[in-house]
Amino acid sequence: MSQKPSIPKGTRDFSPAETARRNYIFDTCRRVFRLFGYSPIETPAMENLSTLLGKYGEEGDKLLFRIQNSGEQASAPPEKGLRYDLTVPFARYVVQHQNDIAFPFKRFQIQPVWRADRPQKGRYREFFQCDVDVIGSRSLVNELELIQIVAEVFGHLGVAVTLKLNNRKILAGIAESIGHPDSLVDITVAIDKLDKIGLEAVKSELAERGIDTDAIARLEPILALSGTNSAKLDSLAATLSDSEIGLAGIAEMREIFGLVDALEIPLHIELDLSLARGLNYYTGTIFEVKARDWSIGSICGGGRYDDLTGIFGMPGVSGVGISFGADRIFDVMEGLDLFPAEAVAGTRVLFLNFGGEEQAASLRLLARLREKGIPAEIYPEAAKMKRQMEWANRRSIPFVVILGADELAAGTVTLKNMQTGEQQQLPAASLPEMLTTK
């Protein structure tokens, strides 16, 4: 008995319509990224494990897919792994190709990544990221530009979002202010789960990580700060008045919010002090985007990293970037029915096949339609008309062209609208112009 075909958990097949919708997201991202001066690169699906390990924190390392060795090296420990994100491979790329790059270097990258995660709603083991980064500049104008890109992409896609901002320097200042300056990673990994597991569970995890009860009590009101972004920063400035790094983070946030306000960017933006983003390489501004009308995890996120290239021997090169989670964006747009009809538009017209001279005439006219950029095809065999019509319906082809013996003799075609059932006879020569206007 043959085995029933299947795919690994956490992966998905995509139908032609789904693939077309995904490409609509990718194409929108590409168009916006190029508009802001970013250039495309690609990197291999697998990297050396030495490139990947130690870059994502303890929890990230556990989620790396390791690739077994083959041949004579089969029994040796794995040396390669599937990439976990696009940022670390980008840092590796920058260091490896530094002599060929003009800094600041602005790149975008749209490729799949893999994580050995437990599959669940909105969380996959294989998924695409659409990354946009600029490296080689510390200017906060870069952060502003990424905020503009978020507004542009989601504006074009029609997804209402909230952009949450925070700053790792502020988090470092908070760690100082509660008496645990050396526990920044433990604190950020725990509070980054606030949305997922709630305050009490976060407090329990902080305690497990060695944060004392008094420190947790001092942290709680900071995480609960409310009011406008400006009011939150004012409260923080008073709380972190003795922390040089905390005040530096507050100053960066004030500058970014000032730039955003001056440009009147049409985006709901809030300072969220519980936002930590668990990846250890972030050092400054951090971003996270949530859909406002659909319940799912973050659909876009990123931040500033001041020394990611340093681990590859090129220290002191600051960068900032964000990643659009295409698979989650797809789920949001599917759930809210936001894809326009043209996103899945395929063949616009099918020529029925009657064989012989009719087929030859249809092929000539079909070639003219394609020259005009009209997606068109012919049914491959001279089958029964009913069968050909049913095939057009199943594929949602909007128009069918009938070029039978009568039409061939008269130099005409019959054009049928498959949605309305309306038929019209017109000169064969006018068909390309007719379909261009429809």
C-alpha cells in the first residue's frame, strides 16, 4: 500500500491563487523598498553554524535547524544550519563583501527562513521574511525612513496597524534603576513575553531568573506607564534621571517622535515599554507592528544594532532594519478579505479549440493578444465545447473567444463574458483593443 503524501508540520503548500496573493505582498514591499533607495541581495538558504550560533540568544539557538553531514563526515557534528533570519546572514555578507559596498549600504532581501518552532496559528517552521536594512550610519533619519516604509507598505496593502516603539538603551536604564544592570538579557527576554503570558507569569519568570522581589516591584509601574508618548518619556526621564544610558535612549525617542510629528506620518505609533524583542543584538530603537483588526502576533519588527558585524571581525558599524513577516501579513489580509481582485488575476481570455484552420487562426490572434500584454491561452485539444467552457469556469477566466467555422468565414470572433453570459460578435482585428479596454 502506497504511503499517503504529506508535508512536514509547520510548512504549507500554496495554490496558484494563494501564490498570486503572496506575490502581491512581495511586489508591494519591493516597490516601496526601491522607492526609498534600497537594493536587493540574496544569501544562501544554509549558513555555517558558526555564523548562526550565539547570535539569537539561548532560546534562538535551540530553534536552529541543523543540517546533518553526509558522506565521510556523516558521523561528525553538524557544521551547517538553515538560516534563522535574514539579519545575521546580512551582517556576514557585509563583512565578507565590505570592499565592494558603498556605505551607508541600503539593502532589502525577500527570502524564506526556518525555525524549529512548535507549529501553531500564525507560527510556521518555514516562512518568508521581507527585510529592509541600512548599515554604516548612526543617523536617526534611518529610523524615520523605516517608519515611513511601514506606513507606505501597510497603507498600500490596506492593513490598519499599530507601530510600537521602544529603545534598548531605555531598557538598560530600567535594569540599572531597579538594581540589576547586569541582567538586561534576563529582563528583556521575560518582559518581551508580556503580551503572550501576562504580567503575573512574567513576574514569576523574572524571579526564576534571579530578579529580587523589590526590583520586580519597582519594574511593574514602569511597564504600566500610560498616557501620550511624550508623557511616558517625561515620567521615564524622572525615573531614570541617574542613568546615563537610559537618558540617552529617551533623547533618541524624543528625536524620532519629533521627526514623525513634523512629517505628519499617517500611522498609529505608541511607545511601549514592555517591548523588548528577545534578540540580543539590538542596541537602540526597536520596532514591532501589530494588526489592529485581526488577532495574530507581530507582523513586522526590527531595530537598531550597533555592532552586529563586530562578531565577524568588523566592529563599530551601526545598522538598523525591519522585517515584514509575509506569511502573517498574508493571513491577516486573507482573514480580512483585503486582497484586490487583480492580485489573483490570471488568464483573461481563453480561445476555444475547434482544431484545423480554426485552431490556426486562433493561435495567430492569440499571439497578437500576448503582444499587447493580455494574458491569454488556448485549450490544448479540440474537445467538446461544454468541457472547454467548464474548464474556463473552474479557472475563473473572465472571457472566452469562440472562433469557429462561421466566424472564420466572416472574419469575426464571438466574445463571451463568463460572468454575465453576454456574447457579442466583433471583427477579429478589433479583439485586442476590445480586451485592452475591458
